[in-house]
Amino acid sequence: MSNDTHPNPTDPDTADQSESYPEIPDVDPSTLPGDDDDAPARYETIRQLAQSGELEFAPEDEEIVAALKDTIAQRDEHHAKVIRAIADLQNYQRRASNNERESADMARRGVVSSLIPLIDQFEMALTQDPEKVTGESIIQGVGMIRDEFLRVLSGYGVSQIAPQIGDEFFPGDHEAMMQQPAEGVEPGHISFVMSTGYKLGERVVRPAKVGVAPKQEGDA
């Protein structure tokens, strides 16, 4: 009987005398099962055989094959749902794009339809006999067309920014073109109006162009 003793890893007296074990060699991942290029094709063949009932297997593997068939059925169901969802999304995007184009076309048609009567008024004015019209009637006609044009614009949410001399200057609504003193106008207030401004809703399309009374010498 041999008296050789083997080191016990749990014994502190012999733990440092543990025998050496062979090193585990490195494994090339390409040699592992299923990592070859043909594996997907083989797996698909197995799946098809399992679905058709032609897959041969040992009786003890019956539950494994049943689970495989159930997994395949779930995969196909989820795949069909994804395809339907993609088709629904594409149809929705097409409908949304068509609706957007149609809405834009309707808006443009509405603007054009509103402006056509103004063109008619200009045409009527141009057919007047120059020998029979007066300067006053021309001014009145132009004013009527201007008023009608403003009425059309107001239907689309456009409003005027029409400051008066002496009004306080607001940078958002007014654009100061120069400093110009005016009698009775306080510094920082509007001293004259060059052109009217316009808003679309609450957004300034063009500020009113104005002159502003400068500060007097000696003002802080």
C-alpha cells in the first residue's frame, strides 16, 4: 500500500503543495458546432422537417421536437404581425402624405379664389374712359380695392400693425428706420410712420417702419 499522500486544498498545511493540472488548450470558435456557413441552411431544414412531421427522432426527444414546432409557429405568427404592421405604417404614411398635399392644394385654391375678385376690380378700373374719370374717382376706386384686399387678408388671419404718431415704440412690432424729432412727441416714441406692418395671427410678418424721437441732450 502506497504511503503517498495527496495535498488537500482545504488543509492549510498542504494547500501550497497542490499538484499541477494540465492547461486547457485554446479553442478555435470556428470549430464549434453551428458556426459554419452551412449551419443556417441545416437548421432551416430541421425546422421544415419538424413542421411537416417528417423529422425522425427518438421517443425521448418528443417534447423537444414539440417545443421546436411551437417555437416555429410563434415565430411565423410574430413575423406575420410585423409584416402587417409594416404594411399598415406604409399605408398610413401614403394617406398622410396625400392628405397633406390635398390640404395644401385646397389652401392655395382658397387664396387664389379670394384674390380673383380683386383682379376683376382692377380690370374694371382699366376699362374706364380716361376722358371721363377724375383724379378723385381714381383715388376712391383704389381705396375700395385696398379695403377689399385687406378684408380678404383678414379672412386668413392677417392684421395690420398701424402705429400712430406719439405711440410708444415696441421693437417687436416696429422697426426704427431713423431718429427724427417731432413736436409734442416724447423721446423713444414714434415721430412718423413710413409704412404699415402686418401680422399673421400673433406672428409678425413685417414690422411697421417708423421714425423715433431721439432723447434730448442731458437726458440720462
